[in-house]
Amino acid sequence: MIINFIEKLGDWNPQLLRELKGRLKVFPAVIAVVTSLLVQLVVFLYQLRELPGENYSMYAQYCKVGLTFEQARIKLDRELSIQYQQLQEQFRRYSSSTEFDQVKLEQVKSQITEVKYKQHHIHQTLSNRFCPLDQIDMQMWWRDHWQYIFLSLSVIFIFTLLVAGTYLLINNLATEERHGTLNFIRLTPQSETSILTGKMLGVPILIYLVILTAAPLHFLAGSAANIATSYILSFWAVLAACCIFFYSAALLFGLCCRWFSGFQPWLGSGTVLLFLLLTLGLASEDTNIVDTGLFRIFSPLDITNYLFPQSFNIYNGGPFKKLQFFNLPIGKSIVGIVSLHLLNYGLWTYWIWQALKRCFRNPNSTILSKKQSYFWMACLQLVNFGVYFGVYQNINGFTLYDVRRYLTWLYPLNLLVFLGLIAILSPHRQTVQDWARYRHQNVTSSNSSSRKNSLLEDLIWGEKSPAVLAIAINIVIATTPLLVGILLWYHPAEVNLVDKMKALLAVALFISLIMIYATLTQLMLLMKTPKRAFWAIGTVTAAMFLPPILLGILGIHAHNNPILWLLTSYSWVGISKAGTTTIFMAFLGQLSILALLTFQLTRQAKLAGESATQALLAGR
């Protein structure tokens, strides 16, 4: 039976069978099972150390009579306090009386001393009193501590699967690349999906074995803690979708970032660990998810807090309880929030697999084609805009402050996104030379109209053509929702067309700035030096950060001289302080820089094509 199962498994996915044969041996499997059992035992014993016994305090959480004793102590203490005050009053009256009676005064003193002793004795007796064993609520204690065991195992599952799993996958690809077996796998008749799925299921098999061994205790602990089975299954479903997403991203990182060599697995898994630790800290705070970063939606820790509010002592569902998507309150129900996570993971896993299919067979190809980048950008902006304005914005009001806040929040995410797109889509010198040479050879046989249309199609869809126009289309896709919001939903408290114009110019500044970076990157990639990629990265980084750093060093602030800040990557800080004319002049300045760079890029691409054609003719 086992042999038949192995044969069927090999027929279904030969790569999975190969990975299992290399890893699922007796000794490593036993070590994985024993490790899992030891971790479960440590978690259980750690919680068992607080088991109530004979020395359990009367006022501890699970003592049934603690509240009664506390109420009796407060009542007796109040009565003694009243008696003490009365005796003090008698003592003062006898002391000030003309008919001084030493005997009565001594009697009052002794009574006061006796009352003080009783108070001290009561406090001492009740504070040292232990709860009777039959009065300890052991049922509640076990329920709460099974819950602690369940939550501890949940966090262990998340960190183990994501950190260890991504390390193993990236390390496996790096090892296969060093040994040359990855190219051999590429030549096999298996599909990319079959090979990469086999690696995702087979490489972390020992991690899966550790988790599967602990899964029964996890489920039993949740049931003993009166956690609904639907919540437990929802957690497992979200965790499985999260693993697929992170493992797919790990495979893509392993295929596309080969220059990190042996440091690559540590970098990938370390980034995942840092991400989880960051979101773990944010999950313990009841803050708005948009204010602290929409990337939290990729972390399974917030959904764990939503499903099990005792995880981080954040109740009422935490930040996801307030989450809306275009004013739809999806955070109000467990079905909505779980569906959001599953759809979110599914959407971005789909795009990662599109990139994996392109990069696996041809490591030198771009991660996404220009056409795919347009749809990818549309999906990203739909999620960003929907969540942001679902949380912050009532559709009946839209102000300049909302625009500045959105741009401020947009920069950390979308600026990185556009820089990544520029790096992905921008071709290098040899690719542009091949494209320009092809166009230079065929331009003489084409009329003017068809030549213009063909050039436009190449710039929009062609993978070898410069990516400046493709980046511009992506920027239009990214800013269209914001522009529509400004034009249709902009209702300031007082009708102020100046503020609306400022909002439009703020978006225009962002567009022109990204276009300058894209054109500058493409120009650097056309250089003849072999280190042109580093030149491109260094030039764009300097253009982004050097001007604001210099302005900060010189003490030039946005409220004093906003026009200089409008020309930097932090242009939004000067928008509210600058006038409309000043913002427009800054926009014209950026357009002038963009025009000069575009002219130089066109000239360089033409020269590259002519030189390549001449070299080809000379070789013949």
C-alpha cells in the first residue's frame, strides 16, 4: 500500500517525491517529533507551575471566598475606624475638660490602643490567610490555562512556520544554484507550477511534521478553553494561506536575488522575523491599522488577536474591528475579516506565482511584464484606497488635510512600490540596444503613421523598450482614485477652490517626481560601465535623500521656504504653507527637469541603436 502511494505521489509530482526522499529519513523525522513533544511538554509544564495549592492566596483570582473575605474586612475596618474616631474625640474632650479625670483618660487611652491592635491583627490575619482548597475554582483555572497553552502554541506555530520555512526554501534554492542542479530541474518536462509546488510541500516537510505533531494538543487546548471550533479552523485556514504567500515570496526571492550568495537565506528569514516582531509589537496596541501601516494585514498576528482577544490583552477585536473597505464594515464579523485575509493572501500569491513562472525558466527576464504591471498596480491601489478611505473618509467629505495625510501615508509604501517597478521594468543597455537596432533597421520600410503607432505599442507593451512610458501609465493608475476623490468628493467646510487646486498640484508633483526618478534610472542603465545598476541605485538614492538632508542641515524649514521643499521627495510638507502659484512654479520646474532628461534619454537610445547597427554591419 505504501509503495502504491509513493508511486502515485511520484506520478503526481516528481519534484515532491524527490524532496521527500532527501529529507524524510528516520533519524531527522524522529528528531522533529521529539522536538515537538518536548516543546509541548515545556509549554504545558510552564503553565502548570501556577497550579493552585495549599498556599494559594485568599485574594487571588480563582479563590471563590476571596471577595467575601475582602468585603468583611472592609466592613470591620470601617467599624473599627468609626470606633477609633469616637475614642479620639473622647480623649480630646477629657484632656481639655476643667474637671480633669486621670482614670477616665487612662481608660480611653487603653481602649484606643486596643482598637489599633485589633485593626492591625485583622489586617495581619486576613493578609496571611490562604484560600481553602475546596474554595478554589479549578474549572475556571484550567479553562484559562488551556487558553494560555492554546495561544502560546498559536504564536509558536506562526514563528516556526514562517521563519524556519522561508529559511529552508531560500537555502534550498541557493544550494541547488551553487551545485548546478537547478538548471537541470529547469530542463525537465515538469511545469513550473509542479516543480515549485513540490518544493513548497517537500522542503519544509520536517517543519510540517513538528506542527502536525503539536496540532492535536493545539486543538484540544482550544476546545478545553471553550474556544469555538469555527474560530480554531479559521485560524488554521488563515495560517495556511499565510504560509503559501510567504513561501511563494521566499521562492521568488531565492530566484531573483542570487547575488547575495550564502547570506541570502539569513536575509530572507531575518526579514520575515523582523516583520513578525514588528507586527507583534503593533498587535499589542489598540491603534488604527492605517496609521501604523497597512502591511499589518499580511501578518497573521493581528488576525490571531482578532479571533482570540486574550492573546495580547486587546479586546473588542483590536484594530481590525474598525476596518472598513469603501465604508463596508468588514471588521464587524468574523466571516468578513477571515474572508478579507484569505482573499488578500490569495490575490498577492497569484501575482507572485505569475512572477515565478516568468523567472523560473528564464532568470534574466523581468519579474513582471509591462502588461502585468498595469493590472498589478490596479489591484494594489484598489486595496490601498479602499481600506484607507474606508477607515478615514466619509464619502461626503474630502479635504486638503485628507489629501496631505494620504500622500504622507502613500510615500512610505507607494514610493517604494514605484522604485521597485522602475528597477523591475527598466531594461539594461544591451536590451535597449537590441530593441533600438531592430527599430532602426525596420524604420526605413515603414510609413510615418504606422511607425508612430508601432513605437507607441512598443513603449507600452514591449519588454525590451525603455520603461518610462510604462511607469507613467502605472502612475496614472495609482493616482486616478485620488484624483477622482478630489474632483468629485471634495467638500471643504468653506468652498475654497484654492485648496482643491493645491490638492491637484500636490498629486501632480508626486507624478512628476516619480517620472524624474524613472527617466534618471533608465539613463543610468544605458551607461557603458558594467556597474550601471549600482550607478542607477546610487543616483536615485542621492536624488531622493540628499536635497532634504541638505535643507535640514542648513536649517531651511518648510514653513519658512516651502518652494525648496516642493522640489524634493518630501514635497508634501510644504504644500499647506506654500501658495498655489508657488506650487505651480515648482511643478513647472520639475517638468523642465523631466523634459531635459527625456530628451537625453531619447538621444541615448537612438545612439545606442545606431552604434549597434553599425557594429553589426562591420562584423559582416
